[in-house]
Amino acid sequence: MFKKNIRYLRRKIGLSQQELADALGYKSFTTIQKWEDGTSTPPYDILEKLADRYLVKINDLMHTDLSKKIDKIPVLGTVRGGKPLFAEQNVLDYEDVNNEKVSDEYFYLEVIGDSMKDARIMPGDRIYVHKQDYLDNNDIGVVMIDNEATVKYINYRNGKLILSPANDDYQQIIIDEDMINDERVKIIGKVIHNKIRF
């Protein structure tokens, strides 16, 4: 069942075998190819990473046909991969997900703009976000600035919040400590994965 699930989940969010290999620290897609043809199974630590990435339990990843487990997550609005844009809190659509952890803590946002293109987050894609009010260095997160939302890499430096694009055509957004303290800036959540849309 694992080989079917790993292929299904990879394709569902639009990753190539090489892109999944890169995300897991493998040099070649052949490792993923072996998992999907059933000639190899990853070690437990990689199974944990896969389960976390796809928000499933390891037991389900190994033994349950995840293609038959469907839940729906709302697409709440849009977020700019570029200059901040207000994220409308209206349900625009729903996305099917395979996830026992589905709750109101997760939602999708549709991306406008190309400032995250080198992280393979393109205009029209949908990012899957976990609601949380903190982010670690180098997380990709959604941040509200004066009621406008943007998606960027997050870093903290000398009391400042640094929002960095993945596109050299855009500048960093540097948020001073006073903006953070007066609640003009609010972390909305962490980007878990990106659903590629063509």
C-alpha cells in the first residue's frame, strides 16, 4: 500500500519525483522511483518526514488506501506573493485533502504574484496553511501587515522580523520591533505545502 500512497500523495500536490527527492535531501529521484515501484521502503525517520509533510499517520501511509480518504479544506481567499494584499476571509472554493487531522486549524490561500517563484510557489497555486501565531527561522509563512497578507520566508534578526522573497526581483520586508509590539503585524500561519495549479 505504501508504494501506491507515496505516488498518490506526491502527484496530488504536483511534485515531481526529483522535487520530492530534493525536499527530503536525496540527490536523485531514483530513490523515490524505487519507493513507488515497491522495490525499496524508506527508513523510519524518512517515513516520519513523509507523514508530517502529507499530514497523515505513518500507519495509514503504510497500510491504508489514502486515495479513498477524502476531506475538504476551504480556500479562504488570496495572499500576495509580492507586495502585501488583503486576504479576503471568504470561502472561494474547497480543496480535497487526505488527512485525519483536518480541522479549522488548516486552510488554503490562493497565491497572487511571483515573489516566491524560486520556492515553486507561483501565481494561481494554493498554499496549505496551518494556523499558528509563531514561526521558526526559514519557515515559509503568511503574515498580516496592517490588515494586508503576504507569504514569505521568515527570519528574526536583532529584534526585527525579516520577510524574504524567493525572487531576486523583490526586496525584503523589514518589520521593526515597534510594529510587532503594537500588533500591526500578525503571523497568520505556516505554509505546509503548495498545491500546484496549471
